[in-house]
Amino acid sequence: MYVRLLEYLEAAGEPFAAPQLRFVYAGGSPLDPALKANVERLSGLTLHNGYGLTETAPTVTQTRLDAPRRDCSVGTALPGVEIRVVDALGHAVATGDSGELWVRGPNVMRGYYKNERLTARTVDADGWLNTGDMARIEGDGAVFIVGRTKELIIRSGFNVYPGEVEAVLNAHPAVTHSAVVGRAATGNEEVVAFVELTTGRKASVEELTQFAEDRLAPYKRPTEIVILAALPASSTGKILKQQLRMMAQARVPVARAR
């Protein structure tokens, strides 16, 4: 909604006027620095952020009104909610390192309705819920979501978090928003970026490629950038990455897919 609001105001050449507005908040999908900066410039207010799941009814973390943040952290855990970040073996990672985010508290669901098998895979005997999200916790307790476990791209042995690449592409002045997915290719994964341009703005694939190359390590750079008229999204505005993964895989030439 923020992306569309900014796009509309720019296209219409209208100023933003909401004198009674006291609080702006983001949630439901990743927040990148460029969008946060643009919303704050427009509204004159701090854009707060948070994180949650349906299974946690729903909020887990949230930034505080009395402690606004300049970064894109989703804030600290709510009172009574425990969080931890672990590696693939379930061991706690060091402060600032990325791993899988687990949550425990009175807000965590008892289980999935009539699905004991899925419940057992998601909530352990001690009540810890596996969110399926990758995160890191800094020394001040601030949580940063780095991506979905299933969306992690492993390229030549290196971990690529789509959000990092998306944040760079979204910083381009002609880009409204982007979505990055992995594509299987000869025993490896490639980084494929889908981009939607702002109405009235122009940018070539070559320009966007160079923009990304100037700001990303080689293993994070998209193998292919695809410009779409609009990114596929659900009724709530979430980008349909499964659909984009299918589109990315379909673009692999037959000779390369063998």
C-alpha cells in the first residue's frame, strides 16, 4: 500500500496531506530501506515495523513508539514472548549471526486443526514454534528478518538472501518494487530478479544489471533481471513468489536445463 501511495502521489503531482496522522506502521512483508526512507520523507513520521505469523496470533516483535529506529529491524520481542535463533542442528547461533527463528509464548497456537503430523513438525514438545523464517538478533535485542528458510538461494556454496538483493534493486529511482527467487541450473542455483517499474519511469535491463553489480558481491548479483508490468500479488498485496519461481524456471533454455 505504501508503494502504491507513493507511486500515485508522484504520478498525480499531488502533495501528501494528513495533518492528524500520528503513527505509520508496516507489516506483512519485508520492509526495505528505500521504501522506509521515502515514506518517512513523505509523512514526516517514523515508519515503524513489526513481525508476526497467523500461528502466533499474530505479533511476535514490534518497534517501540518511544524508541524509533532508523534501520529496518522488526523491533524486539513483545513482553511474555520468547525468541531464539538456531542453526540447522538446533543450536543457538552467536549474536548477530543468521539462523532459523523459533518463538514461544502464550500467543503461540496449540496446533493445526485435525493435523497432528504438521503440528508435530512445527511446534516441539516444549512449545517452541518453528517460524520457517531466517533472522538475526543484534546485541540490543533487535530482530532482523533476512528471509524465508525455503526462499534461501545457495549459489556456488554461498547463501543469498533474496531480501538483500531486493533492497538494492528497490533503491533504483525507477523501481517500484522487486522480487528475487532462485532457479535451479546444472546442480547450482541462479539468482533471478523480477522488477516492476514506477509509472512514467524508464530503465533498461542493462541499466538495472549495472546498478546491481555496482552494489552487490558477485555471488549475489542476479543472473537475469526480468521487467514486468506488474508483479503477481495476492489480494493482501503479498508477492506470489511461487508463481515467480515457476516463471523463472520456465525461462531456462532446454539445453541448459538438462
